Amino acid sequence: MARKTGSHSEITGPRIRAAALKLFARHGYAAVSMRQIAAEVGVQAGALYLYTPDKETLLFELLKSHMDDLIAAWDAEATGGTPLDRLEAFVRFHIRFNLDRPDAVFLSYMELRNLGDENFAIIEGLRREYENRLERILRAGHEAGAFSTPDTKLATLAIIAMLTGVNTWYREGGRLSRDSVGDIYWDMVRKAVAA
């Protein structure tokens, strides 16, 4: 199949991913057709298959890209210091990163079930990689006597769920600024793990 005249893969590919992200987040993966994505981008439905073999692959690529970006951004930002310093940095990072990507976060939690076993395992593995970064901080704090976290895995999952939950209620321009939310959540996490 020939590429549409005037089409550029470096432009059209990202536009397809952006349209799919927006439509999947707004209407749900199952309710969105490849035809709707094509219409949003302004290309023929068949042209999508020059960029992705099928809808599940498109969802998988969106979820994987989000997790790859999340892990890379944390690894670039992660600092030294005490476990308490590192935990605070993680809390503030997670909130800030996710508030900038509400559609990607929504897909990561609500549409994971639509992946086949192999793709699901890859995304689940990336999620574990990210969780392990927080768990290492909690374990170091526990071993140093700074944190009271007898089950660091459970504490990790609870903290990430709490932090990610900000995306369900936070509205830009609302009563609390992003910095205020970061301050309040950091205080709650700090108290939750305090020795």
C-alpha cells in the first residue's frame, strides 16, 4: 500500500499515537475503532497499517512508551542522599510526571487488561522495574532504622497507588497548586513510613 501524498512518517506516526492515546482515554480502548483513529488524524483507515499491525499493538506501544519514559525520567532525576531524601524526591517526581500525562496514566491502569498475555507480561515487567526503584529506597530506609516498613513490597504498592490517585481528582487551576499537592502527599508518605 502506498503512502498518501504529502504524508511523512515522522509526522504521521506520532499523530496516530497521539490520536489513539486521546481517543482510548476518552472513550475506552474497546469502543475506539481504527477507522476513528484514522479520521482523527485525517488519513485513510488503511494508512494506519503502515504504522502499526493492529489496534492492540498500538495500545501496547503507548503503554510501553509511557513506562519507558517514566523509568528513564526517574533514573535521570534520581539523586543520592539519605533514604528520606530519596523518598521525598520519588514522591514529588511521581506526582509531577503523572500530572503531565493524565491520558497515559489512565490507559496504564484502565486498559492494561486489553493486552494479550505476551504484551501484558512486558508491561507488567516494566511496572515491576519501576516499583523496584521505590522498594529499594524503602528497604534502605528500613535497614537504616529510618523507616518502619516491615513489608516493603506492600508499602511500595500502597505508596504508588496513593500517588497515582492524584490524577483522578487533581484539576489545574483548582484549590491546590501542584507544589501544594506535592507538599501534602510528601507529608502523608513520610508519616506512613516513619520509624
